[in-house]
Amino acid sequence: MYVTMEEYEVQGQQISKLEALLGHFIVSTESSLNQLSREMREFKAEMQDFKVEIKDFKNEMQRSYDRMDEEVRRMNKQWGELANKMGTFAEDIAAPNILRIGREMTGEDEPMYYAVRIRKRNSKNFSIRKEFDVVSEFSNYVFLNETKSSARTSDIDSFAAFARSNEFFEFFPEFTGKTLIPVFACMYMDFSLVEYATTQKIPVIGMGDKTMDFLNASVLAEYFSR
């Protein structure tokens, strides 16, 4: 087939255009691939940094958990020691304060009788025994203390019922004729329980800033006005 010079030139121009387009496409593609490659490297580097940060975070969380576990163990130990200490709460904390309060309320320097954790037999029924946390006798008054590490309404009820029954004097007949002042002691007592004890005419002492003191001192008038 015969090709004229004019047709040959046209075909050459078309081939040149194709070559130019192809070259542009190759350059553009290579540039895109290079850009993509850089972005992938940057992404991989960011992911590596992220993995390091995650690892550091996990390590820090583990250290935090370890510190928390150690703190829990320390607190459990302290609570255990405190629980053991509560067994001597009456002797170590409540009793000295009952003695102090008795002195202050009566104006007397020393009690006629003072004892902590006394087990007594009922003078009318020897088969009945009862333990009293603190008993402190003065000229006209006898302070009877019930101490609890934590208080419930039922504790107030039973203590108030015992105080009103005058059964105390069956265990201590030698104090007959004196005014019994029941004092309930608790390391910490919810205000609602203090209010309830007040309705039952039971004075309550609890921990203050430095020592134990009355939480419902107004009830004392019920006993000292007799």
C-alpha cells in the first residue's frame, strides 16, 4: 500500500504525540508512585511511633495497676490492724474519755469506782452474766458506757432498753439510789443515728478533732436535772 509523504508526516506527528503522552504518563505515574511511596514510609513511621506510644501507655498502665495493687494491699493491712485495734477501742479510747467526762460533769476529781470490761453476775439470777464496757461511779451518778466500732439502730435500742429497765442495778446493787447515765460511744456515728439516740434519751460521744466528746449534749439535762 502506497503512503504519501503527507500521510507519513501525519503519522509521524501522531506517533510523536503518543510518545509525548506516554512519556508524560510515565513521568506522572512515577511521580505518583514516589509520592505514594513517601506517604507509605511516613505512614509506617507514624504507625511505628504509635506502636511505641501504645507500648509506653500499656507499660504505664501496668505500673499504675501495680501501684494500685500495692496500695490496696497496704490499705487492707491497715484495715486489718485497725480491726484488731477496735478490739481494744473501749479500753484505749472510750474508757479514758468516760472517766474525763465523769469528772467534768460531776466536778469530782476521782471516781469512787472505775472499771473497764467488767463481767458481772446478776444478783437476782446467778445464771445471768453480762459484760460492761466501762462503769464509772461518782457520789450521785454512775456512768455506764457501751462502745461500738460501728453503730446500728438496734444497738441504740437494746442499750436504751437496758438503761430504762433498771436491770443494771441487779448487777451492781451497791449503786442503787444513784442516777444511771448511759453513754453510747462510737468512733464514727451517722448524724441520723445521733438524732435517733437523742429521741431515746441516750447521750452519744464520738471522735472530735482531738478527743471524744458529746454529739448530743442536750440530752444530759435529762439526767442532771433529776
